[in-house]
Amino acid sequence: MAVMPTPRAVYAEDPARSRGRRFPEAESATRTPFARDRDRIIHATAFRRLKEKTQVFVAHEGDNFRTRLTHSLEVAQIARSLATALGLDADLAETIALAHDLGHPPFGHAGEDELERQMSDFGGFDHNVQTFRVITRLERRYPRFDGLNLTWETLEGVIKHNGPVSDRLNRPSWRAIAAFDSEFDLRLDGWASAEAQVAAIADDIAYNNHDVDDGVQAGLFGLSELLDVPLIGPILDDVQRRYPDTDPSIQRLEAVREMIGAMVGDVLAETRRRAADSRVASVEDVRNLDHALVGFSRDMAEDLARLRSFLMERMYRHWRVNRTRSQARRILAEMFQLFMAEPDVLPTEWFARSQKRDEDGPAQVVCDYIAGMTDRFAIEEHRKLFHLEVWN
């Protein structure tokens, strides 16, 4: 039986009513404004680099682990499915999902922590702000403007997908957002669209599931240890009872697939309940709520908290992961300090930027250069900078 399409929700964003772009452009003849935003992100240099930026493991540790690129694609797929089922604009949800990790530096959370440490005297570092800088300034592909000149709705969703952020504008690391907002008001004191919230929760669904998958593949914990963990445990137990003679790797994949389905189903039911209880009837109603419209039920949120505690103990703080994090932090710290002390060893374009007397300053330029590196490039750049090559 064919699945009937979900009617458009009354609180869905309408691309025909987009608030437009900071720099006006003629509309595309073949794509909605949100679809055009998606395509600009896919073609961006920063998006391509995600293929060798990692989250927990470093790129050279194996080809089977997720990278920021595969993670972003998984998030986009889940976001699009959720948006379609809820009658939202799937293009906008997918676009925000694809963009959400563009500002992450190499080496996952270890790289982010180290850049925060190195930038502490220069305004700080925030990966969400860095993502915003990438799409509004650092990508240089067009003759009339820096950045990608994305729609208001996409920009709002990228910076606010986890909730209102007006309380952060006084932080030094957020000065780029405050400056942009003064010229192109993103209403930072309210919630973002339902599509942006869908992208945010799709991120939670994706990383919790693929971290379980990657953790088992890496040998950090076994399937038997997951049986007592909420959410994944009962699902895995049921899979093993239904498929007792199946290869454990297939049991793992089936359990992860079913856990994604359970989480998606929970979000759909909870979001519909919140929409009905709050009598949400427009996109403005979504922004004016005092809570998120899209979310997990209380029971699911509690189960996820316990799953994250397991992953924190058994994966994120595992000695093998800690050792890699330590190496990654040293690589970034040594490069940052060298570039600050000797900016003339930066590539020509970046050295020229570091010498400009503008609001960024040398430290921000060095930070932008390092944040844009892939894992492999950072390792190779560090080797070239700190190991003299002798030719015979």
C-alpha cells in the first residue's frame, strides 16, 4: 500500500515567504531558496573537508569509523525523514543538518578543547560560532560577497538550532554573531524554526547510535556489555532472540537500526503532543514558545542520559581515546603557538590576513586556519613544521 504524504503543517516554514538574504539575489529558476542553500553548503570547501575530520577517533585510526562528513549525512537523512513525517519543509531541515558541523576543527572534541584553550586570551573559541563564520565570511566563492549568503531561515537555524542564544552575545567568542545580528536581525532571543529543531534532535539521534556502533567496532566494549544499558539493551536482547544464529556484527547493525527507529518514533509522537498541547498554529508560535517544540519524551530522555553515561565512561574516557586526544591537543597547541610567534611560516594568503589591522586580529586568523584543517592535514602540517627533512 502506498504511503500517503503528510499534509503540510501550519507551523512549517514556507520557502516562498523566506525573509531573504543579506545580499539580495535573483531567485533560482529550478530550486526553492532553502534547496539552493543546501546546494551551496554541499559545494563548500568546508563541507568537503568534513570527510577527514573525525568526532571520537582520528582519521588514520581506521576507515570504518564515522567522520564529520558521514555523520552530517546521517543527520541530514534523519532530519529529512522527521521533517517529512511532521509536514515540515524537508529542504530547510536537511540544509541546517548538513551545515551544523562545518566549524568543527580537526581531531573532534579534543581539537575543540585545545582551540578554546589557545584562544582564551583572544576572545575564545566556540564551534557553533565558527560554523557561522564559515558560512558568512570564510567561504569565498562569489564575487559580490564573502560567505555563502544563505537565507535568513538557514542562518537562524544554524546558530539557534539548540535554542535561544541572546544570553551569549556578551561573550567575547560570540562577538561575530553580535556584529552580524546588528546588521541582519536573527531574533536570537527566541526559538528557531521547527525545521531547525528537527536538525538538532537528528544530531542527537545520529551520534548516540553511531557512537554505539563505532565503540563496538573499535573494541572499546562488547555487545554483551550493552545488554544492561537502557534503550539499546532491550532492543539488542530482542534482536539476539529473533536472530540467534546471525553474525554478531549483523546483530549490532540491526539493533542500531531499530534504536534509530525507536528514537524517531518517540520524537514524532512527542512533538505532535507538544504542538497540540501548546496549540501551535504558525511559525511565529514556534518561535514564541517558552520551550522547544521538537523533543524526546521524558522516558526517552532519561534512557538517553543513561546511555550517554555509559558511552562517557566506556568510550569517550577510554585510555586509548585519551591517548589520541593527548596527541591531538599537543599537535594543535604547538602549531598555534608557532604561528603566533612566527606568522611568516603561515601560507602566503593566511600570512597576509594575519597582518591586516581589522577586527579579527592575528590570533583569530591562526585559529581560522587551524580550525579548517582536516585530521590528516594537521598531522602532516605539524610534521613539516617540527621535523626537518634532509634530502640526500
